[in-house]
Amino acid sequence: MVAGPLVGVLALQGAFAAHRRVMEELGARTREVRVVADLEGVDGLVLPGGESTTMSLAVEREGLAEPIRALAARGAPLLGTCAGLIMLDREHLGVMDILARRNAFGRQVRSFEADLEFLDLEGGPVHAVFIRAPWIAEHGPGVELLASVDGHPVAARAGNVTVLSFHPELGTDTRLHERFLADVRAFTG
Ligand code: GLN
């Protein structure tokens, strides 16, 4: 049997375990990434939801910022969800030309679910779980917006990097993980 691609899941903080489980159910091998050496040999990277301030501090502490940027620059697919979206924006890792607005759907702890029409995804809307989610307040010309809530972009893609404001690892719809894995497989050839 041919081994599946190796997907790294940033595991400094937050909702990494559920991402791992979904990826493995879909046939990928996964590795929790906590230090630079963990990135060796990964074919793609998931940045999970959690708390972006805590995650940023941990990324800095471990010296992971530059290696993550280098992985993206090599063309490896990256998927940032919720706090992971924030991590990839201009003010954090600078991997994607977007500016995230944190906790954008309300000042209080605000969580909700919504059915999202996704550009170029077959099989109907995605049922999405939002937990103190950001939205994309600004984006550069190379960024393709994929879905929005009340006119605010909550999913986008630029080349090999995809960001989602919500938590695709919660629930039973695995299409967005499948799409990410298809990108990873294409990258590994
Ligand atoms: N509100 C969190 C932040 O700003 C993100 C929430 C999440 O990842 N579910 O970092």
C-alpha cells in the first residue's frame, strides 16, 4: 500500500486533534507540529482554531514563523481555520494578503452555525460552525473569496493557501478537508 501524504497539524494550542482525526479518516498520515523539526517532510500544514494571541506567542517562541512561511513559499498547501486564518494574515505570518478582523461577529462570545454557499464546491451548501470567528476585512487582488456571511468574507483562497473563518473539523461534512487533501496529493505528485 502506498503511504498517504503527510499532513502537519500545528499543535501548539487549540483544536488540532479533531483536524488530525478527520485527515486520518480520509487516508492521510498526520503529524502534530510543535517544533521546527516536526515540519521536516510534511506535504501540507493545517493551522487550527484556538486563540490567535496564544498561538502567535508560541509560534514566535518556537521559531516556527519563518519555516512556515518557507513551506508556503515552496507551494505546500496550507489550511488556516478560525484562529488559523488570523495566523496567516498580513499582521501575523503574512502568508496571505488578507487582514482578519478578530471576533468580528460581535463583541461578546458569539457562536453560530450557517449554511454557506461555496464557490466551486459540489454537493450543496456547507454547514459551518462559527466560534468567536473572524472575518476577512481586507484582501489583496490575488485573493479569491469563496464564501461569505451577511456580505463578510469567511472563506478565501490564494494559490496553495486556503482560509476558513469557521471550524470545518466539527460536524460530518468532510468536503473541505477532502479538497485540501486533493491539493496536498497534487503537490506531492
Ligand atoms: N477568537 C479567536 C481569536 O481571535 C478565534 C476563535 C477560534 O479559533 N475559534 O483568536
